[in-house]
Amino acid sequence: MSKKLKTMITAYGMVMPAFLVVMLTVSYPIVLAVIRSFQDQKTGAFTWENYTYFFTEPAQLKNLLYTLFIVVMTVLIAIVTAYLLALYLRFTKSKISRTIGTLYLLPRFVPAMCAVYAMITIIRDSGMINRIGLLFGKDIHLGLMYHANGIILMNLWFNIPFAAMMITAGLGAIPDSIIEGARDVGAGRWKVFTSMILPLSIKDVIIAATFVWMTNVGSFTTPYLMGGSAPKMLGIALFDQFNKYLAYNKAAALSVIMFMICAVSAGVYIYTNLKDNEWEG
């Protein structure tokens, strides 16, 4: 047996245990869920009904549109805010910026359940804001509980620090010499931003957006505690199909639908990384 063949066998032998674990714990359940999503729960016959149900039944269609609205708004607001924060942290040298740079990641270390309950005690109709308003004779009802705006607000708490961290890392890779050279030849701040900073950081912005998109499509804790009874985000709708209605095949179909929604951002992520040289060109 040649040395090259021995090396190859050894390499594959070391990789095989991990590969089998992935196949058994990840790939097999995914394949099984896809197969079940095309089966009738009673007869096991092939059917499209599990999918058409979520696009034709009014309540389920509202759940889908409701989820997409919350996710899109979360991505837009989180990325814009995070980008502005990252620009400030990268290009402002002051005590305030250093303090913010130290503290802005703290929300990521607060357990999700604790953060949601803390937000509820502040924004609910009998919460802290309302109580402070009553001291001044104002009965303040924000109307954020059991509403899409409340879920978006809570999502921003989690996602702005995460997106800002990724974008700040990308901005930190831009050499100061490039910016200083542009200013030396007379380029203004706006020209430097549009011609150099934005093109060199847009890849990190897109990648951050894809992660924010994927983490919110299937979110459960926030919509479960702060969302209303109808419409519901897809994570809660999936929970109902699986635990409340015992409709396992419909739950499998909804899982595939959620996967396909996430696959859109995954495709953008892969494309962005494959075009790495073009972003930097």
C-alpha cells in the first residue's frame, strides 16, 4: 500500500465519525421531514395539501406575511442603526465612543428570557413608562404588547449589537492610510464614505443582514411572550401545528417553508463570500 493511499485512508477515517454524526443528527431528520411534508398524515399518500394549506388558509397566510413584515423591518432598522453605530465607533476617537464600544455588546450577554420579561415590565400598559406618566398626570399606553411593533423593538435589542459587532470588525480592516490618502488629495467626507468606506464595508453589511434575517425567521421566545393570539410568527405557528394540533406532516411542511425562507439569505451569504474579490475591487 502506497504512502499516499495510507494518508488518504487515515484522513477519511478521522473525518468519518464526525461525518456520520452530522448525517444521523442533522441530515437524516431533514430528509425525513421533507419526505413527511409531502405525505398525507392518515394515508401516507403523496400530496401537496400540506403546503397549499399554508398559502391558501387565510390565518396561515396572515402568519406568513406577518412574519415577513417583522423580519424585514427588523433587518432594515437593525442594519441601518448598527452601521451608523459602527461608523461612529470606528472613526470617532473620544471617551464617549470608547465607553459605548465597551458597553454596546452587553445586551448579547443577557439571557433572552430575562431581556424579554424586562422589556415587558417597561412597555406594557401597566409598566414602568405608564407608571412614570401617571406621576405627571399622563396615562400612557404605548400599545406595544401583543403587537408587531413590540416584537420588532425586542428584536432590535438582540440584533443591533450583533450586527454592529460584525460591521465594526469589517470597518476595522479598512486601513487608515487609504482614508488619509483620499483626504490629502482633496476628497471630502461624503466622497470618502461613498467611494471607499461603503464599498469596502458593504460585504460585511450584507453578511450581517443575512444573519439577522435567519435568526428572526424562526424566532420563538419573543413572539411567544410578546406576540398576540393572531396573527402569529411562523415559529409559534410551527409550535401549534406540532404540539396543539398534532399535525406532524403540516409541521414538517412549515419547517421546509421556513427553511426555504432562510435559504434566500443563505444564498446571498454564499454569493457574497464567493464574490469576495469583487467587493474589494
